[in-house]
Amino acid sequence: MGSNGLRYEIAQNAYIKLVLHSLKHPTSAVNGILIGRISPSNDVVEIADAVPLFHSHIPLLPQLEISLILIEEYFSAKGLNIVGYFHANERSDESELGSVAKNIGDHICRYFPQAAVLLLDNKKLDALKKSKEGSAIMQLYVRDTSKNWKLVPSDANNRFSLKEPSANVVLLDYIATEKWNGIVDFDDHLDDISKDWLNPGLFK
């Protein structure tokens, strides 16, 4: 099945980790890598985990290549692969998928053709804080047959969903307790290798 028919489902911890990363750096563009697998029925890309990447070196390829190698090595041993890319724009009023995000998405598609790009929806993030938004506060982009990134409408047969319906409730609790302060990304790790980019203590 091509990526045009696939559904994408994100696990709660992966989802929360990505949003917290963007909240920790509200004036910077941030990005991350989606980890997962295709379901046994071959119709769902299951996003099981996520790795926060950068908040200051986003366009720089050497750091990206190093991080992708380390991420792939670690998760392939667990039977998981890189299945997509997450991006949050620098300005809260930016709602378009930019060229950097598209280029990194294209790079990942060379290894996983069904890759998704998730873009943080800042309007939905604001709404979540006010009205307890139930749906995912991210937009799903997939490549069409011409290899152009296209936004999948949020009402398109539930193409993108939260694995746990209560994920936003848990996220709001983490926001209230400023849990984002504990997030470590690859920028932090490259500055101080004692900081663990796997964030093992984040949900304890």
C-alpha cells in the first residue's frame, strides 16, 4: 500500500515529548525524529517513540547525519526504524511547512518511503490550553506521487490519530508542571555528552 492510503498513529509518550521540546524553546524552530514501524496489517505507520533533535542547528547537515546514524543504530536493535520527521516553526504564526522540513523529510523518505512529516499546529496548541482540544495538535504531511509534500486534511478518514485518546489530558498536566524543563535534545547532548538524548527519566 502506498503512503496515500496509510494511516499514521502516534503513541502518547512520543507525542508529548515532541510538544514539550517545542515548548522548551518557544522562540526557536525545533525538530525531531519519529520512530516506529508499519503494522502487521501494513495499513498503519505506528509512531512508537520520538527523539528531539535540534533547537539551534536545524539546517546543518553534519549534525543531522550524525544524529540519524546514532538513532538508527539504537532503535534498529529494538526492531524499530526512523519513520518520519517532526518540525515546529520558529514563529507561532507560521503555519506552512518550510523548505528545511521538506528537505529533511525527503532525506528520510530515501530510507522509509512512507515517511510522514508532522508540523506543530500552534493554533491548536493555544486552543488546547484553553478548551482541552481532543485531537492531535499536529498536522500530517505525506508525499504524493510526484514526491511533493501535501497536507492531509484533518478530517480525511482519521488518517492521523493519537493512540491514546487521553494524550492531551496528560500533556496538559505536563505543561502545568513545566515538564519541558527536563527535555534533552541532540543539541544539548552535543554540548554535554552526559545529557541523554533518549530522555529516560522524562516520564518517571
